[in-house]
Amino acid sequence: MRLIGRSYMAFALTPEAPVADWLADLDVRLARAPEFFADRAVVLDLTSVRLSRAGIEHLVAGLLERKVRVMGLEGVDPSKLGPSLPPLLHGGRAAAAAEIVKKTGPAEKPAPSSPRPTSLLLNEPVRSGQSIVFPEGDISVLGSVASGAEIVAGGSIHIYGTLRGRAMAGSLGNNPDARIFCQKIEAELLAIGGYYRTADEIDDTLRGGAMQAWLDGTELKITALQ
């Protein structure tokens, strides 16, 4: 019998007090990008707020009404959890792996591990509906990214074509130097380190040209590439 752990990319939401104002701000952002959390797992980090069990249940229900699905909770006293709430997660990662095998001979020496890649090169365009996730490093696309597609990288993103979908660089939040480059910007959304701009927040004078985006503190900046 073999049990294999599997990890998935999840967005982390960190509510701030007062929660009502935080939800109102979330509503504003969802109005600009209503599909931002569509089909996405979300971890709710409650480190910055102190809520009762009823308060947590109310918040989770409120997020579900906004079509934000909470897969787990972080930063909360386990005594405040109940069967109606998502499970408590630790360290932002829910992956675990174990292997149960019947040993019939001498233990084999493990094969030497290969160095982990730090970049991912895509030789083809990214079609609508595709989601490319590479949290280990940079992603380069030798083509365009269609509307409805998305690129999620732990490092920077380089697109040698038109970006019509969504690009999210520095997705783990620990790489403030991550950048996004593309030859032609028609993006639905740009995000670095959790700070993002939707299509209607991108200057019209930049559209159709080459650009780069980077993070200046907590502000995502976009400029044309000459």
C-alpha cells in the first residue's frame, strides 16, 4: 500500500480588523475581478484577528457567499474550531507523504536526487482555460497567453508574446524582486507578491506595447519597455 502526498497552490487570505471593513474592501476587489477566486482553494489566516467560533463561522459563510471556498484555517486556537469549520493547517502547507511497503530484500540505496529546476520554459502558447503553476522559480513563455489562461510563478514571468490572461509572479510572497515582462500587454490581471491590478486599473496608454511590472513596497508598478 502506498500513500502519496500531493500539494496544490492555494491563495491565503488574511482578514484584518474590523472584519466588516475588510469584507467591504474584498467586495470592491471582487467587483473588479469577479472570477479571481473561481475554482481556487483558499486558506484563511486568522493571525491578525481575534474571533469567537461564531465569528469564524460567520466569516467563512460570508466568504462562501462570495464564492470564496476556504479549504483550511491558520492562526487560530484549535478550541475555537468545530465540525462545521474547515480544518486547521500549519505552516501554509498541507502536503504530507508516507509510503508503506512490504520489504522482501535488502533495502535499496536511494537514487541521487537531481537538482531542482529554477525555471520553466514553455515552447507553446498557453490556451484559454490552462493554468500553469510553477512555485519553484521563473516561467518563460515563447508565445502568447490567451484570455482565460493564467501563469503562476514563484519567481518572475517572461512572456514573449501577448499577455491576455492573468500573470501572478512571486506567488509565495517571499520574492519581492519578482517581475513580469511581456511583449504586448492586454492582461486581465497582473499580480506580484499578492498585490495586483485588474484590467481596468492598467493605464490604457500601456496597452498593446511591451511592458514590465514590479513591486515597489506594496504598490505594483507598470511601465513600458522601450
